[in-house]
Amino acid sequence: MRLMFKFKNRKSGSNSYMIFNKNEYYLFIFCIYQYFNLINSKKMEFRRIVNLDMREMDEVALEKSWEWLNDPEIKRLTITPDFSKDEQKKWFESIKNRKDYWITVGWHNGEPIVIGGLKNIGEKDAEIFGYIGNKEYWGKGVAVDVMNMIHEYARSLGLESIYSKMLKENRNSIRLHNRFGYKYEKDIEGERIMMRLAL
């Protein structure tokens, strides 16, 4: 048995053909599969240029988060309301005993650079959140690693799904969530959207 593979020449628009026997065809498909796997692995290796040390939230990270969340750009993208130092301190003390809240901090070169976690943890779902506070690490794959860790933690809790809320204008966040398979769920108050990932 012989198989024919047709493809179109993009420049001329004409069709070309390759003819294989069955074994040659399977070998051809396997080689293409391996080629794209190699490309994808190289892309991930290129993007993962920051090694993170994940730790619990502490006073050092708390102080950094005060600085980060008062940066106008980060404050807007994370939709963070105004808050005082006392309110932040009370929040920090409260999360130590809360079962509906989990937070982790990524450190690099001896300093915290990213915060992420889950809130509103219920029996079936939870809300994912996070931000890279140190802007030097934006676009360097940090968010990918942190989201992978949060997803694994959510699965360990037996959750069925997790959802995320973001500004419609935050295209980078939307693209990141799309990459992980999140699906649009609904608009929120006009300027935000909710996306959900089935685990």
C-alpha cells in the first residue's frame, strides 16, 4: 500500500505531492512530531532563565509587597484598592490561620521578586492571583513557573477548577492564561473579565 501526502507551495500556489509506502509514511510523521517537540523544549529552556526559591510569606516579602502594590502600574494591573500599613499587617496576621487562603513567594538572588497563590478556596474551586513585583523580571518566564506551581497545589487540594480575574486591557495576562488553557467565562463590571481553568 502506498500513501500520498499533498501540500501547497506558498509562493506559487501550486500543489505538490509526496508518495510513501506505509512504513515511510509513519517514519515521516514521527520525524515531524519529534521536530516540533524539540522546538517546544528549546523554547521552554530559553524562557526559563530565572531559578526561583519558593517560600512562605514573611516580613521581608510583606514589606516588598507594600512597595510593589503602591507602584501605580502594578496597582492598576492587579486592581488593588488603597490600603494602610495597619490594614496590611492585620491581613498578614490573618492568613496564618485561614484555610481559604494560600500564598507563596518566589525569591531570586536573595530577594523576593514574585508573589502568587490562591484565595477564596472552596470545595470545588478557588481564585488564582499573583504578580511579579520586581519589574526587571517581567517577560522572563517567572510567571510561567509560578502558575505551574499554583496549579499543582490546586490539584493537590482536589479542586475541580480555578479562575482568574483581570483587566480587559491586561493583554499579557490574558495571553498567559490562554497559554495554560484558561477559557473566558464572563465580564465583570465592564472593565474586567473572568477566565477559568478546568483541572
